[in-house]
Amino acid sequence: MKYLRVGEPGAEIPVALTQDGRHLDLRGLTTDIDGEFLSAGGPGLVEEAVANGRLPGIDIAGLRTGPPIARPGVVLCIGMNYAAHAAETASPPPAHPVMFYKAPNTVVGPHDEVLLPRDSPKTDWEVELAVVIGRRARYTESPAEALRHVAGYAVSNDVSERALQLDISGGQWSKGKSCETFNPLGPWLVTPDEIADPQNLRLRSWVNGEPRQDSSTKDMIFSVATLIHELSQVTVLEPGDLINTGTPEGVALSGRFPYLAEGDVMELEIDGLGRQRQKVVRA
């Protein structure tokens, strides 16, 4: 199953997209796709209702696509989690996951505009596999057990302002990660049954139609299962929480490409999870 939310910001309608391409209105079952929906067994109720033909169709043509989950409690991000990306930034592969936080209000729709911070010289793109937690994860016993806490996967753009992140950060990456609109997400939240192996997904990004990133989650240093397991040892992951699992090589920080400028268009795609497109405008 794929979940999405359509409509204007703050008034999105929860929708299910079935494998045969039908859009179904979920307002009879839930007011939103959020932690409460996930923790209360909402996906199971949706599957039952779909099987019994109890959900009405909905025409989403012309409607804005919002992020596929409502504002998460936290956005946890992992840095330097692709071997080739660590190499392009002249950093050694980390021995343990590098964890930082991003403000939850950075999460916007997959096609919403991205705002360049005022006087920003170094805004960068990062295609990432996003993981949404479906049930509370606290001190999981193993990576295999940790993976059972996943509600679904999505495409994420971990937009970053490198001057804020690295030059005047004060030692904390979050300053360069938490500017408004800095986490386009979606178009869909795709349930794990549709993703045979999260460690075998192709990720790609383009700027103004020119290729930037083209890699696979096979290149992750720490797998999705390992990340959830290790994160659960240092924090409690709640339903609806979002994890950005790191970006592959091909970002502007490498020195091979210019940073984003007003009017640029970013496009990002992950196998089975859909495609996003954002225009860059000045805040």
C-alpha cells in the first residue's frame, strides 16, 4: 500500500493508493496519516477496508501533494552513511552512525518550493531513503527485530546549507539543516511489503535536468535495520518519527558541482518510492 496526503498545507486529506492504481479517501477511518494512525493499527484497518470495498474513491487531479506523513515528532538524520559520499568529502568512514536532528517543521511536500536562506552561499541537495517508524522502538534486541518497527519508506531531500552546517556551525550540523522547507518528503509512504529489500534501491537526483547523484542503498555503511537498532539504544523512536538515512555521492559539497541558485530545479527519485521536483526560490 502507498499512503499520501493531498490538499493545502494544514488541510491535507489522507489517501491510500492501491496496487491497481486507485486513490481511496481515508477520512472515514482517520483524520490524518500520523503517529496516532500508525500506532493504532491504522494500516491494518485500511487493508481490511480495501479488501471489503468500503472506501470511496477520490479524484486528486489538480490537488497539491503534501508530505505523506503529518509533522513528525522528530526528524533524525544520519551523516556520512554512504562510503563513496564519505570519500568525496575527504572524511573517513564513521565507526558508528553520525546522528543529528532536523527541525520537524522543515518537512514539506515533494513538489513544494524550497526557500534559499537569506544570503545563503552554499545550499545543497541530498537524495535520501527516508524511514517512518510505525511502533515504539526502545532498546531493540537486534537489527532484525528493529526492522519490524518500520511503517514505510519514502523519498527525502535533506536540503543543507553548508556554510551554516560547517563554517559557522558552532560544532553542530543542525544549524545548516533546519531552515524552512529543507525537507521535501514523498510523494508516498510505501509500506514494507512493497519494498523487497531496502538495501537494494537505486537513488538518483538531478539539478536543472543534469544528473547529480546515481547510486544504490547497497553503498550504505550502516543498513536501515542497523540504524534503527543503534538509534533505539540512545533514544526512543516513536510512531510517526522520520529517519533520513544518509545521502550518496554527487552533492555540491564535493566541489564537482555549483551550489543551488534561485530558479534552479531539483528532481529526486528512488526505485518504487516515486519522484519529487522542487523549484528553488529566495526566502
